[in-house]
Amino acid sequence: MYAILDIETTGGKFNEEGITEIAVYKFDGHEIVDQLITLINPEKEIQPFVVRLTGINSGMLKNAPKFHEIAKRLVEITEGCIIVAHNTVFDYRILQTEFRRLGFDFQRETLCTVDLTKKLIPDLESYSLGKLCKTLCIPVSNRHRAEGDALATVKLFKLLIDKDVEKTIIKSSVKHGIEKELSSKFQTILDDLPSEPGVFYIHDINGTILYIGKGKDIKKGMNKILLKTSKKGKTIQKLLTSVTYEKTGNELINALKFQNEVKVHKPKYNFNLTQNIESIEFSNPNLIIVDKGRASGEKSVVLIEDNSVLGFCFVDLEYQLNHIEVLKSMVTPIKNNKANRYIIKNYLQKNKVQKIIRF
């Protein structure tokens, strides 16, 4: 039995989206035997681009049920079913996030019609739902609404079932999800991470650094790693034992520290950071770039002297900013290479910092 579904959301920050509409068709492999179609009041703002795409606005949702009011029905209609969606990673993540907010551990097996189509109908130009429906002559209406997209996915899935004569491809493509104990371990790791800018380090049982990541929000950056379904992502998830982190206060220090740490530690699962960048000169050869630090009252500093990047540090006294020799003694040195120079120059072109001191 399958629960074929589509979800429309508010858009917004990763794992902070809310559901605005959901359609679920319970499918026995031959026909639809049950369905749930409803708007949902997400109790949060809908991003303007989503309103334009779906036509769903806040006014339409004022009297719609909230997620907790339809949660029991969702559990019942998907019980004993394999969840099927076009890009299941997204829809299943959204469902699990909503249930997690209610304190419920929602676990189902899943199938993705994107992955299935790639296996059963290879070498197509596009595997988006709209393009597939056009290519395969699948009738579709009410695009970018949950009911229309879910019904189109039912029709696509029927076609894929017919093409998989031996039913071996569909069977082998079912994902059984993260084991509950593994999910619990991941949640414990996430609970200990801050929602602040920084660099994080994933360690194996021996303390070896497997992977270094960065983000405006350390917790969200790590959460993205835990949600990856690629071979590398699953390997990291399997091997990780602990996660450590360092706050950086802002994205400039984030980028510089990340670049420096990957070069130093050379983690097995990070990509090579070599870049083909032309030589970069700063408009002023002597700069102290001052921006917010990791805590109230603290400032971050990037020091450039004679057009060379010396490094970065954190200060909490104006005296330190006014004495270049003091700053030199405090900085964490980084290489004066083209990559670091590019990071700084590119950041300054696109972002405002608190202060730039020329000396």
C-alpha cells in the first residue's frame, strides 16, 4: 500500500517552513482507496515568491485547520504505507519536522518518483514533475497545488509500476529511513549545537575529523548533513560519533576559518578547495576590518598589512584596535593566498562591516 502525497509550504529558512496545503492519496497499486486534501494554517508568514507560485495566501488559510488538528488523520491514512512523492526527501522532511514539533516520531518507508523515473526512463532532459508530465503525456491540472501535483504523481507512479515488470526496481528503491536509535543520536547531537555562525567538525569514534562544515547557523548546517541521502552523506552519518564547533560571530571569519581548517586538517570527506583565482590586490594595502564578534561587546578583526593577509582574531578593548603590534600578537595566522584574499575582497564588496580602519 502506498500513500502518494504532495505538500505546499510557506518557504523560508531550512527546517522552519510551515505546511500550507497537503494532499494524500492512498493507493493500492491499482486504484485510489482513500484520500486527504486540505489547506493548513501554518501560523506563520508565507514567502511572497510562494504566493506567486501556488496562489495560496494568508487570507485563504485563516479558517483552515492547524497541523495538530489533522495530524491524527495523517498518521492513520499513512499507517502501513510506503510514502511516495516527487522528491520525497523534501516532503518527508517537512512531515517529520511538523510531527517532531508535536513530540511525535513519525517514521515511514519512502519511495521517490524522481529516483524511480531516472532508473526506469533514463536519459531524459529533465525530471521535474511538469516536464515529465509533458514528455510522458500525463494529464495534469492545478500545478503547484498539492491536489494537482499529488494526482499527477499518482499517474506517474502507475506508469512506473507498469514499466517495472519484475517489480525489482521499485522494491530495491524503498528507503527504510533512519533507525530510531540513530535518529535519537542525531537529535542529541543537534540539541547540543548553537544556532549561531560558526565552523563545525564531525568526528569518528577515534576523534578523527571526518568532515568540516560551516554555516550562518551551526545547528542548521549540521542538520543539513544529517538529512543528506547521497552516498557520502550516509557514510558520514554512519561514522560520526561526535560534533565539536567554534563560533565565529560572522560570515567573513566563518569563510576564512573554514578555508584554513580544511587546508590544515584535510578531512577525508571535504572537497578539495583549490580554486583558479587571479591575483588580487586590495585598494588600501593596510587594513583592519572590524565586525561583530561571538558575544556582546566582542569584535572580530581581520588584519591586512602591506597587502598581505596576516590573520584574524577577536578583541574586546578599543586599545587593542588602536595598537597594531598588539593585534599582530593576537591574530590566528592564515596564508596570504589568493583564496583568502578573494574571500575578503568578495565579502567587502557584498556586505557591510562595522568599521574599516586604514593605517
